[in-house]
Amino acid sequence: IITTTTRKVLFLSFLFSSTSQHYCKVTALAPLLSSLSRGFSTTTSSRSDRGLIPRGRGSSSRIPMTATSDHQAANDAPTTKTINTATSKSDLFWPGKQRLDHDNINGDSTEKQPEDPLSQVLDSILKVHCTHSEPDYLIPWQRQHQSTSTSSGFVIELPPLDATTTETKTTTTKPRRVIMTNAHSVEYGSVVQVQRRGGDRKYEAKILVICNECDLALLTVDADEYDDEDDDDFDEDESKKVEEFWKDLEPLQFGALPALQQKVEVLGYPTGGSSLSITQGVVSRIELQEYSQASTHLLAIQIDAAINSGNSGGPVINSDQQVIGVAFQGLDGAENIGYVVPVTVVEHVLQGLVRNKNNTSESRKLEFEGFSSLGISYTKLENKGFRKSLGMLNQNLSGIMIKDVTPTAPSHGILQPNDVICEIDGIDVANDGKIFFRKGERVSLSSYVQTKFVGETVQMKLWRNQELVTVNVPVGNSKRLVPAHFDNRPPPYIIVAGFVFTALSVPYMYASNAWDSYVSDDVSYLITKWHKSLPHPGDQAVVLSHVLVHRENLGYEMLTDLILDKVNGEKVRSLLHLQELLLDDNDDGNGFVRLEFSSPHGNIVVLEKASIERVTKEVCSEHSIPKPFCLYDPDNVYDGVEEMEVDGDADNNDEEDKEEDEAEDDDEE
């Protein structure tokens, strides 16, 4: 006995069999399909009752095959109404396909929806991929294991760099689109790539400039970077790829410095996903903060929006979709605290690049002179008795007292110790060193000085020798004895008979765990050099990293983390100066070299001068060290040494090796 339902199923299977040669119209099957659906609904349990039908897959999401009712399906063949089924309504749930107008089921509407202005902003937010190859600061001739990172960036417009003025007109180049991100996102980057929002292709980018002080960097994707006449594999289509990258990428506009409690949005590609993320928050405060990238203190915006790993370099925008800052760091152990490089600092960097005469539109690398400072250390005068001792109470004065002036600062010789700074450019200085910023807000005096460019002057009122004096003080860069970075260059070093000397730096102290709870006395002594000012241009704190053991230096192998003070009684100023002292033909040590270290234990080392060169070569050969030194002169103090970098003397070494090989061949013959 074949039931009605079974008979219908068998007939339907036969009808749609791949081997069937019968063709029939859909309209002729309408009564059967309608009856079949009623038969199944009465003989099977509802899937929706068991939760098996996904959301959005109900009857409302299906397009019916006919417009007939169940009553008509039981009678003669009904009339049908044909509709456009080229695009299924289920496509509504996939935004990549054409959306149908709910009011027009036929999909006849061809009106193009206007593009959202926010979408244009989001398209200019890029994902930055970088492969880092950072140096090993304790073994300076080596690199650490490569690491990869992802961060954020956005397109901006770099002002024209070339400007030629004549009697009749001023000619400037066109603005240039570049990518802004954080310095720590691309530092020591072997390969830097950028990826557009929603794109699958990565484009190689080149670093134009890195400003470590404010943790900002500029990148470019340029056809000239791909063009290499000596490269046989150069693809002529690379220029088209570059044009494809920049297509429809509009530079973001900068806004004004936000007010407190103003709503902002952080855009970027943080950890936890791969697509663009948007978080909201408000401005909590604006004040001087430490920038961990270079241990500098600059104005920063604190917001309560989440800034996670990967947000670095992303823009922070206001309600008008204008950039008010760049996300760059957070605070460990705290919640809802993120820091933003304010728009004032960003624009200061861009204008600084324009003002630098060494930067042109043809430059592959741009130079930033840094932020200005007074080059002083001071003490607060919040104590009433302190001010009374200086005679300030009768004059109703406030300010800060100068303790020391950096010898290399432009203000040296103009500002003097014990001077009290009472006013700067007409702004009163409080006893805690802060000045008026905005209503209800005060910031540090140095925040104002940092708005000036190198070479500009500020007018100060000083309380000096019981009277007020007015002076014009030039501002400029004020470098420390211990640098926070080497501008993406490898750390300098020199090997002397197995003794590895390098320049003391903040990364070196981090590598030595100088700020851990338990460290040696020698490492603790290094921290005392951290905030020392630079006595002379080009000076460095020369530190003994460790000793590569050789039979000639036995007994010294345990020495490490020691500051070199003197060589044969002469004060050592830098690694270059150390090299000069070792190459000096004057035999003041009677055939020996005496090294004196300034450490808690006052170590002394004596080496035989005649064996230094031989031992150095043997040590470098044993440890596969390519060269016994890597030296450069950042301040151009020593003539002809500024080009003595890793790549700079590779050719010289090749020539020396070639001559040595030829000499060895002659000896063998």
C-alpha cells in the first residue's frame, strides 16, 4: 500500500532525476508542491520548535514560486505572477552583494546611495606590518631574533618642502601624501608594509623620518622606491601598484586641541581581531607626560578610551572627523587610561620638517631637529622660607630657581645658577614651575618652550641679585650624556684585546636590568649617569660591556658594566677618543696601557700595548665578529669620522682584507 505522501515523494524524485528526459513547467507543479508542503507539515515535527532553523531563514526570507493560495492549489491550474528572481532575498544578509530595496521587491531601483563621509575617513586608516631586527645592546655586533608587529597609520598631507623666493614670485612644490604612524611601530624595521582597509594586498613602504622624541614616524609608498636600475627583477608594473594604493585615499584633516570631557574616537587595528576597530571615550586631561620611546617629557592627552596593542599610530578624531592626536601608549596596571600625541605636537613636527633647509622634495630621508629646551635644571620655590631667603616676598614674586645650565645648551652663559625665572614671554611662572594653559588648566613651563623651534628666542624676567632683569634667551636642543636611542642605527662599539666597550644608553641599561629590584653595585652605578647633561659635543659615557676571554686577558674575565674613566691618565670622552688614545704613538705607559674605571670598586686594568692588535684579531676570529669596531660621530666633532659606520667602512675593510690575502699568497709562494 503506497500512501499519498509516499506517492508524491516518489513522483517528485522521478520528475527531477538527472536521467529523466521529461521537461515540465513550474506552473504545472504548483498544485503538487502546495499539496506536498501541507502533507509534510502534518506528518513531521516542526524544526523551528527544536531550534534547527537559523535566524533569518523563516518564510519571510523565501521568495514564493507562485502567488496562489492553498484553496486554489486544490482546484485547476492557477494563474501565476512572474517576478525577478535574479537576486535572492537571502542576499540581504551578505553585504558584499547588491542589496534589494524592501519596498521594491523587483529590485528595479538603480539610485546610488551617497557615500558616508565617515567611510572616507575610515578608508584612510591603514594597517602597518613591520618586521623588526633590533640590535643586541650587550653584544652590539649582533642582532636579536627578528620579530613582527602590526600597528596602525593614517594618510596625511605633508606641506611643501621646497620654497624658492624671487623678486616676482614664490615657487613651492605640491603637498605630498604620506602615512603617519608611531616611531616604535617601525623602529629597526627590516621590511615595512601597509595594508588598506578591507584590502588583501600589502604594499612595501619606506621610512621617511623617525622622530623618537615624540614617537612619530612618516612613511611613503612611492614608485621611486621600487625603481632600481641594477635590479634585474624590477617589475615595471610596480608604478601601477603604487597608483592603485593611493587611489581614493584622502588625507585626514587636523582639528583643534580638544577640551576636557570632549568626546573622541580612537581608530586603528588593535589586538583581538584583524579588521578596523573604533572605540569611543572622552578627554580626561592634558599635561606633561613621559614618552617611553625616548624617555622625554612632552605634552600629551589622556583619554579613557581603550588603547591596546595595535592601536599605536592610529588617529584620534573628534565629532567633526578631524584628527586631534595620535594614539601611542597606555599605562600598565591601570584601566581606561590611554595617551595620545596631541595635534599641536604633530603639527610642530610637520612644520619643523618644512623649516629644515636640508629637507627637499627629492630627499629619501627627512631630518627633524627635535624639540627645544632651555637646557636647565631647577628647583621649585613652594616653601615660603625659601622665597624669603631670596628676597622675593617683598616683591610678591613667584617662580623657579635655576640649579644648573647645560654647557652645550644655547642658554649657557645667559642664564646663571641661582637665577629665578619669574616670567616667560609675558606669562607668569608659578612656584611649582607651571604656567597658565587654559581656563582651569596649567602645564609645565617646558611645555611652552617646546612650542618654539630651534634657534628662536624667548623673553624672560629673572630675579637676579635682588633685582629684576629682562633677557632674551635662545632655545635649542639639549642632549643628555646617556642617549635614549641611536636614531635607528646600530649601537657603536670597539673591541680592545677582548674588552668590549660600547656607549652607555637607556636601552643598554634596560638590557642589563638596571631597574630591577636586585642588581649589582656596578649596574646601580650606571643609573647615576642617566640624567647627566652633555659636557661637550660628541661626549659619551664609555661602558665595558663584558670581556671575551683570551689567554692574554685572564684575570679580567669577570669585569662587566664598568664606566671607563681614563686611559694612561687621560680622561676618556667617547669611543672615538678611546680609539685615538689607543692609536697614539706616544708611549706614555712604557709599553703598557692602563685603563681606569669609575666604579664603586675602582677597578684598574693593565694591558701590554704590543699585543693588543694581535689579541683583538684572534678574539674577533674566534667569535666570528666581522669587525673590531663600529664608530660614528653623531655631532660631527671628529673630522672624517661621521662616515665611519657599519656600511661606511665595509669597503675599506674589504680592501684591507684583499691586501692581507695578497700578502699571504706572496708568503706562501
